[in-house]
Amino acid sequence: MSSQDNSLIRTLWNRVLGKSHGGRRDRYEVFGWKKALVAEDFVALYHRNGIASRIIRIFPQATWGDTPQVYDETKDGDEDPNSLTGAWQRLNKEKSIVHYLERADRLASLGQFGVLFMGFADNAELHEPVQGQAELMYLSAYGEHNVTVQQWDLDPRSPRFGLPELYTLQTGRSTLSTKRGATKSITVHYTRCIHISEFLDDDEVYGVPRLLPSYNYLEDLEKVLGSSSETFWLTANRGILWSADADAEFDDADLAKMKEQAEEYEHQLRRNITGTGLKAQVLGSNTPDPTGNLKNLLAMIAGTHGVPQRILTGSEQGELASSQDASNWVGQIDDRRSTFAAPKILIPFIHKMIKTGNLPEPQGTVTAGWDPSAGLTDQEKAEIAGKKTESLAKYVMADGAEYVVPIREFRAEILGLSEVSEYEEDPEEDDDLDEEDEDVQAGFRGAQ
């Protein structure tokens, strides 16, 4: 099934949207909402509507704003160039990996899906599977408006049943300009792509475009803003009514002169008009206030996408967002990282890099994700550190605590640290340190 077929299905379904009163009333028609939406509609709204652009950008930017961590069971750091972590840091720096992952994530959310195309230096054709070890040369991100599924796996016994086999990518096509760069249509095998689709419902390929649930509200937002601006322009200065006395007499020359002066006044070429037997009446102005409608629409849009309104509109730049808003937002991004970005984008990419030799073979299980504290503010980090310190002090001063909760378990489960300290100590000093610790601990207990 092609993307056009899928759009057709949505078109047929959308015919029933907005129907009421037994089909006699069509709210979508009355409200001026478009029923059948295609990928290009979302792309156009993204480029022309500031709030729509913010909605599309804010999630990927927050998700990929911090570089994810990649390591195996050795947990060797980036200081070891031969470790998985060190190789990942180097590859990310050389190829701007996170930058392209964010772009692919953003473009995928515009439509029902997107792909991250990986250009490998292998000897196979692009429509053939990647063969063996192949250096990653470049990355490219494509949204649905530039991608077509050309061939599907239709074998019910295949683990990829119902998934794309071949994609057709349209390169060099910009939606913002009629000018074209080096455009070319290429057919690529799925092993050269990472398929990205969020908000999946009844299949594994086509998700729900991020702007779809709020599309009507975003259109209404443009209507309110555009109409209120136009109304302001038309009614801010309604002009002047010139009326003549009942007994005033004017010939054609007088009328022509008055018309000329009135036009010059309208275009601010003069600020006074002379004449006899005339009275001027300023018509005044009456501009409507759209604030109420705008607030309601912004509240609906923010609620639809689960973004605190202050963060959506960027008001935190001039006024600090409430701590509750910031905390909820950080939690939402953490959830998106753990349930979507890591398992559906980052980890498949890492495994592809390992399989093609761009990253070394891991020692045991590969872990890829973000530090849970990455999105916390300095104040929140300080509060957490204070609570951990308090817990540690209580643990140290509690008689027999190490028998109920061993030190390794306390470090891992309570403090969130590794079971054993990563800092090396001089073995000859350990005994002295242990004695000092016992003296200090005894002192704490004595003080109690």
C-alpha cells in the first residue's frame, strides 16, 4: 500500500467528520475546516504558523538537546577511545549524529513517518541490503512528503511482514522554494534506513502527524489573528465625514478642490482642510479585542499536545515558568526519551553502526539513553543532592544498617550510584581509612 493509498483511506474517513443532525449539518464546512489532510498541509502549516512550528520543534529539540549516553557492560568512559562509549562520542562528533537524529525526528512528526537515510561506503547498489562492514559516509533526513514506500514485505511468515522493503526518496526538494537543487529520486533498501513513526495506532508504519489533533485550532488561531488585524486596520481610523450646510452652494471647481484636499488628508499629505459651509465629523474607531478567543485557542492547543502554555508560547523568557510547569515538562521529555527516542531511534541506529563496523563490538548488553538528571535545573539537582546527603548521614549513623541494607544495595538503590566506588584508593591506606571511619561513626553515635 502506498502513501497515496493511505491518504485516500484517510480522505474517505474524513468525509464523515463534522456530520450532525443525521448528516444535514456539516460543522467542518460551516467552520471552514479542511477535512482531507495530506503531508503537504502539515508542512505548509509548520512553515507559516509560528505556534505550529513551535509544536513541531519543541519536542525533538528538548529530546535531543543533551547528547545521549551509549555504553556496554564494561561501562568504560569516553576517555578510552577503544570502548563503545569513546567510539560513540567520536562518531557523534565527526558525523554530527545527534543533529541528524533530531532532524529526522522533527521531519517524521510532520507527517505519518519519516526516515533517516544512512549513506554507507559499500559495494552494493542502494536498492540492495547493506553488505558487511561499511563505513558511514553521511546521513540524510526525510519527511513523508519526500518519501514513498515502493515495496512491502507481504510474506506472513517473515518477521518483517507488513513493513517496508524499499523506499523511494526524493532528494534536493525544498518545500520553501520553487528553485531546485540537485534533485534525484533514489530507491533504497530498508537496511539503509531507520524508519521513524510516533503515535502508532493500528499498524507499525503510519503514525499520527503531531499537528493533526490541533490542526483545526491552529487554523482558527490564524483566523482570529488575521481577522482582528484586518479589523483593526479598517476600524482604527474610520475617517472624517464632511457635510455641507443646507444653504451652501458649490460649483464643480469647489467640489474638485475639496476632493483633492480630502485625498491629500487621507494620505497624510496635509493635516488641514479649508472650506466654507462645511462641517467635519470624526467617525472615530471601535476595534474588537481578540484576547479572549486567543487565550482559549492557546489553552486548547497546549492541552492537546501536553505542553505547559508558558513553555509553548516561550513566555518563560520574560517570566519564569512555574516550577510545576517545568517539572511536568521535564517528566514528559524523560518519558518520550525512554519510550520512543531511545528504543525506536537511538538503539536501532547504534546496533546498525555496530553491525556495519562503525562502532566496536560491545562487551555484553548495550545501553543507550539519557542521564535522568540531564533535564533538571541546578536548583533541582541541589535539592536532590541534599536529600541524598541526608539519607547517607542517617544510614551511617544507624546501628546495624549495613546488615539490613548492604552498602552495595544502599549505593545502587537509594543513592543511584554504582555498587562500588569508581575512585581508586591506595590499599595500604584502606585500613587507616576504615579505622578513621569507625572513629567518626562512633563519634556520631556518641553525639546521639
